[in-house]
Amino acid sequence: MKTIICLFNLKPDADLDAYERWARERDLPTVNGLGSVERFEVLRSVGLLVGDGQPPYQYVEIIRVPDMEAFFRDVGTPAVQQGAAEFQAFADAPVFIVTESL
């Protein structure tokens, strides 16, 4: 099992409400509907556990993927590619990290 973590901020001109509506109505159902994805979550950062200031990223996505080969096949479909293009219109230099449990 791999877990993909995506860390990102919205672009300066992106509308926060429009992004969150898009994430709830389009992104979450699309990605969670992929056969290769066990679970997909989008989390909004609300603060730091220790210390003052703002978290370095506004949003965190967590994608649990049992089979990366199947995942790469799924993300090549037109529906997912369309969603990826829409995501790129909102997200400012997202960082995708592939992880696995110890």
C-alpha cells in the first residue's frame, strides 16, 4: 500500500470558496470513484499543533493506493485528466509525495 500526500496552497488569485466547492462536488467523488483508490481525503489546514503562525500549506490531500500500476492507468483516463487540469488552475506548485508504512 502506498499513500500519496499532496501539499499545496491556492494560487493568489484563486477563489477559496470556489476551490472547496469544486473539491467537494467534483474532485472527491471522482478520485474516490477510482477502482485503484482505497480512500481519498482533502484536508484544510487550521493551525499548528505547537507554536504560533500559519501552517506552510493551506491544504493536504491523502490518497491511499493499494496498486500503483492500476492507479497510473486510472489517472490516464479523460475524466481524471480533466480533473487534474481543473486542480492545476487552483493549486500553486503542489508537492506530491509517495509514502509507505514502515
